[in-house]
Amino acid sequence: MPPMFANMTSIRSERSDLETDAQAAVEALLPWLGQFDGYRGMIVLTDGENGRAHFVTFWEDEDALKRSAQGRQQVREQMAKTAGAEIESSQPYVVSLLEGFE
């Protein structure tokens, strides 16, 4: 079975309610992401105490990840600007293990 791929974008924000902001971003992103062939899902990790969040999107293969890259970059930059957040990094990964998710 070919490996699944992921992209993790890490942001930093000084806003006080990072969890609410992250949820609003997800609600805006999901319909758009769902239009990409090969999109398989997302998880969001937040650390409100330190003002950081990590958005991890999953893609069925490397081609799907690459096809979506430009669009994701544009949306990522616009959302960060609107939310007053700083993008710390955005990196692709191979998913080596995905256990316990259906």
C-alpha cells in the first residue's frame, strides 16, 4: 500500500482565545479542502498557553499533496493575516503510522 502524506502548518498567535480562532479557521477551511482530490482529513492541535497551533492535513498520496500546495499556501497566508497570526512553518511529511483512526 502506498504511503499517505500529510502537511503540518504551525502558527503562533498572541490572541487570547486560540482554540476558538482555530475552530473558526477549520470551519472556513473544510468545505474548501474537501474540493481537492486526494484530501483525506485534518487534525488541529492547540496550545493556548504558548499561543501555538498546528494544522495537519492528510492526503492520499504525494501527487495530491503537491497538487494542492499552491492553493493551500495562498489560503494559509490570507487566514494568518486575517487572524493576526504568524506562520512559523509548513512542512510535508510521510505518514509512517496512523493507528486508532477509522
